[in-house]
Amino acid sequence: RELWRGVSSADLEAVERLTTDDFTWHASGRGARSGTFRGRDSVLDYLARIGEDTERFDSDLEDVLVGDLYTALLYRVTGERGSHKLDTDFVLLLRFELDRLAEAWAVPRDQHAVDEFWSG
């Protein structure tokens, strides 16, 4: 939850403290925003561009599931980008090394809607 607040508020000190230097983000899909981003700076740049390229992009954390090896964040995304609108749930699967986030996989419930949102 602390990391979620850090990313949401652009608290770079918190993000740096809570992630590994080689933090990796996997964005599912086949659209322009899909791919693997390696290194904390690359991930932060990717996330910042999402906000820059939309009129509105909101992520609301709904639940946190904690296991022995992974943590899953369940959240809802709503956004507007030109004539495109997005409203879908996501699972963000997190892998930690010691107490720092090392890897994340963002998987939407409706991949087609996400790919369409970023098209054009």
C-alpha cells in the first residue's frame, strides 16, 4: 500500500526505497503500451507517459492479496484519451526480493479494451 501511495503521488523517494534498481514492469497486450520495461527509471518513465498521454487516467486500489511468494493488487482503471474511454479491472502481480519490489505484471480483465484505448 505504501508503494501504491508513492507511485500515485509521484513520491520518487518512496518508490526508490521500495523497489530494486533493476525493477521490471510487464504490461500485457499487443498495443502500443505493451511490453517489458527494465530498470526503475524505465518503469517510472513508462508510468509517467501514461499520465501525460491521457486527459484522465485514474487507478483505484480495491484490494491487496498477500501470499508467501507474491502479492496481488486488485484495482480499477478509468480513463479518457481523445474519443477513447477505459473502465476495467486489473490485477497487478508483484514479486519481491527481500523487502523491495523486483517485478510486476499488469494484467487487465479486458485486454481488448486496453489495447483499443491506446490505439490510434
